[in-house]
Amino acid sequence: MSMHGGRGRPGASAKPENFAGSVRRILGLMAPDRLRVAAVVVSAVVSVALAVSAPRILGEATNVIFNGFIGQSLPAGMSKDAQVQALRAAGDGTMADMLAAMDVVPGQGLDFARLGGILLGVLCIYLAAFVFGWFQARVTARIVQNAMYRLRRDVDGKLFRLPMSHFQQQSRGDVLSRVTNDIDNLAQTLSQSLTQIITSVLTIIGVLAMMISISPLLALIAVITVPVSALVTVLIARRSQAEFKTQWKSTGEVNGYIEEMFTGQDVVKAFGQQERVIEGFAPANNRLFRSAFRAQFVSGIIMPAMTFISNLNYVAVAVVGGLQVAGGQLSIGGVQAFVQYSRQFSQPLGQLGGLINMLQSGVASAERVFALLDAREQEPDPEHPEHLENVRGRVAFENVSFSYSPDAPLIRNLSFTAEPGQTVAIVGPTGAGKTTLVNLLMRFYEVDAGRITIDGVDISRLGREELRSHIGMVLQDAWLFEGTMRENLAYGAPGATEDDIVSAAQATHVDHFVRSLPDGYDTVLGYDGGALSQGQRQLLTIARAWLSNPSILVLDEATSSVDTRTEIAIRLAMNALRQDRTSFVIAHRLSTIRDADIILVVRDGQIVEQGTHEALLEAEGFYTRLYRSQFAGPAEGAESGESGAAAPADPAGH
């Protein structure tokens, strides 16, 4: 049984959405490097032209050697024509035809000067082809890495433009797999295939031209294998593309499961669920194994099939070529050159067949990355945004309605006003919509109806960056990054001085435990805070909010992970921090919000009560039952029938 949320039907095979369109889009990534691409093509043409000319010249070297051997064995006093006539008169027409087609001088042996000149020329040709090939590979590497740099940059920017709902619907591991594994696979595909595709196509064209010039009949035999190879490749590639798409989807599922279980391994071990996690991993791992095996096996058939067809072509060329030599229609060197060309002709065909394997995998990864880039973004900021000057902090919700899904409305026609400097506490059962309210204030989500204003300005008319620059937020889940204590504290205030950092740390009771560390404020924190306790991590995030000096504060269970004594100290610090600031405090522990100016009691997305702590207790309403349930024990809370379990689910977690 899987222990993580559903990801759709695992392992479901999907047809390629748009192979040709995806290839065009991949090529479009390289458009800014047009000049480099042109240089690659030119160098490829020169390199292939040089390499293709070499076998023909080597065929001449073979003719020089063979002619020298035959000429040395013929009597010197008799001309070649006379010896040909003598062979015909003796009834040896085959030998006569061969001798007639050869460029020999009876009695003269091997021409070493001519042979040396030919071999030296071939050596220079191969050396020049190597230089152009090296240049081509180097420039191609630059083109591919530039394209991947731009793609990673675009994906990184896209992640910050996606709405929060996207990350609730997608596994974090799958998103990470698209950003890392799929882009790396696409980069590897382009690096290995781009040059080979250009070279292979040019080689096929050049070799075919040389084969026709040597023997049109043999060229026809070689060309017959092309449609056969193409048909085999297309049939196999059509199947393998779907398998590769499934493979990379399964890779994302495995990464998502591992990431989820790794981050929660303390909970897994605490509840003794190791075996269950292992059992849950096995189906995803098996799906990846099966899809990867099928993808590699199906695509791996291409190369053996191409080799088989190539061998049949080689046999046909050898037999027919031998007959042409015997008939005097072709020289020994011509046959040798043609055999080399037939191999050169079959090799790029086989390479293209093998590249289909890699291309299918690369395009499947590219489609996953493009799907991320094409995902619906959050609503853009206004073209001409308004600005907040000298923020006082008057926050008003005016007939606000919101739902995470159309068929399950959460907040309906909610209205309230927080005056400047007021502390507004939001309480209620789990799933009531408490965190949703501040998510709407931060524009993590957009309201469906109504509006939210700050100092009379509709926040939808503000740029998100400006809006959030006026709001300091401390979440229940403390987030810290790998860096020094000082860098983590100053994350929201990059220009803070050392005195500012220390003052904020002292005010929030962080300074004493920071100085107890070996390197003090220069202590480097590991991933997610390293060895710090949850309470210490939360203290750091509170100090971070203090240092950013916001006009509006949002405290979402900010003291839920600290001990009672520290909580009291933090509350005193927060009281000072809240001076002249509008503050929203979400709390389950009602004892922490007794001094709030106004308490909003939220239930099923509606404000059912509001007032001060004393006034709400006197009203003997829902708040009173919540308050008493926390201090009278679970029995009374259960009897009240107001447990959080009965409340509707809230994707935000409250």
C-alpha cells in the first residue's frame, strides 16, 4: 500500500503528444546560437567531404599496388594490348577483360613514388577531417550547454510564476525530477545526437554520390536497403517512444516517493513503518523497472536489425562487385573503395537507427519539461500597478468568497476589518479556513469574488512583490536554507547591518543560543536547519520577520514548537514587535491570543463570532466551547461535537 497521495494511475502508458512539435521546440532552444549552428554545419560538410573522398583515393593506391604486381609478372617485351589479344586467342576471355581494364606496363613493377604520394595525401585528408570534426564537437558542446542553461533559467523562473495550487497537485519529487533528471537527459541526448545526426545525413549523401560514380548497379543494390532500414526503424521507434514516456513518468513517481519518505523518515521510524515504506516503494520501483526494461529492449532492437540489413547489403555488394571485376567493368581498387563506401553507407544508417533510441528518450523528457513550462501561471500583476506609500496597515476583507475547487466552496461573503495597529487573532477547528485567509491576503491564491484592501487599495492592483514586502510572515513549518546563521536571519533584509541582526536576535531570544554555538553567527546550518531543534528553527524565523520590519505581521502558529517558558518570552517580544503594526495571529492554543484586540472565530469558512477574549467567553458561544475543550480535557471537547475531524478539509493544512 502506498503511503503517499495519489498521483494518477501509476505507470499508465501514454502516446507521444507531439513528437515533431517537440523536436521543433527543442531546436528553437538553440536559435540564439544560429551562427554557431551554421559553423557546425559548415565544419561538418567539410569534415564529411574529406572523409568521403579518402576511400576513393585509397582505392587508387590499391590499384597502384595490384597493377605493379601484375605488370611485374608480364613479359617486358610485349605490349599490354598484344598480351590481351594473346589471352583471348588462348580462350581466357575473363583474364583478358581484367587485363584490358587495368593500367599496367608489362615488365614494370610497383610505382613507389606514386604510392607514397597517394598515401601522404590520404594522411593529410584524415588529419584535416579530424581537425574539422574536433571543432564541430567543441562548438556543439557550447551550443547544447547554452541551450540547457537557458532552459534551466526558464524553468526556474516558471516555478515562481506557478500558482500554489500547482504544487499541491504535483508531487515535489516529480517536479524535481523534471527540473533535474529530465533536463539532464535532454542535455545528454543533444550532446550525443546533434553532431551525429548532421554528420550521418551528410555522410549518407556524400557516400551515395561516390558509390554512383563508381558503379550505378552496386549503388542501386546499396540503396535498396534504405527503405527497408527506414521501415524497421519507424516501426520500432513508434513503440519505444511510448515506453520511454512511461519510463520517465515512473522515474518521477519513484523520486517523489523517495523524497516524501526521506523527509519524513523520523516519523516513519517513530511509528515503526519501515517495512510498510519498503513495501510501498516496491510497486513504484517495479513499474520503473518494467517500463525502463521495455523502453531499452524495444529501442535496442534497432541496432541489431540495422546490422543484419547491413550484412545482407555487404554480401550482395561483394558478390556482384566480384562479378564486375571479373568482367572488366570495375577495378580491384574500385571494388575495395565501394566495399568501404557500403560500410560507410550502412554505418550512418545504423547510427541514425541507434540515435532513434536516444531521441525517443530525450523527446519524452523534453515533453515533461515543456509541460511544466506550459502549465497555467498565476494571474499576472497589473500592467500599471498601484503603490502603497506610508502604509498604515488597515486591512479589509469585503464580501470575499473563495474555494479550492468549484464544487466545494470554502469561504462565502466574508467581511471584516483590521484597523491599523490591531492584533487580529483567527481561531477555529482544523479545516475551517484560517490559513486560507492569510493566503488570500498574501495573494498566494486569488479571491473568487469580493476584494481585499490595504489602506483602501485593492491588493489585486498591487504587484505581488510590493504587497509581500509590507508583510512579515512566520509559518508553523520553519524553513531555513544551507548557509550561516547571519545569512538566514538577514534573508528578508539583505541590507541589514550586524547591529540590526544582533538586535533582532536579542529581541526574539535567539542571541543566547546562537552565541553558544562554536562559530556563533558564522555557524553554517545544514539542510533545513541541520541539528537545531524545531523550537530553535522557529525562533530564527521569528527573528527573521522582526528584522524585515514589516507593516503587517502574519503569525501562523508561530509559537507552536517552543516550550512554555520560551513561548512567554516570545509573546513579550511579539507584543513589542506588534506595536503600531497590524498583526494576524492564527492559533490553536487559545491561551496565546487572550490579549488580541479582536478574535475572529472561523467555522466552515465563515466568521461565526468576533470580539475580545472576555467578550467571547461571556457570550457562551462556539469560542467558549473551544476554549473550555482545551482546558477541560478531551472528554468535554468530544461531547461538544466540535472536533476538528468533523470540519471540511482545507488544502492549506488548517
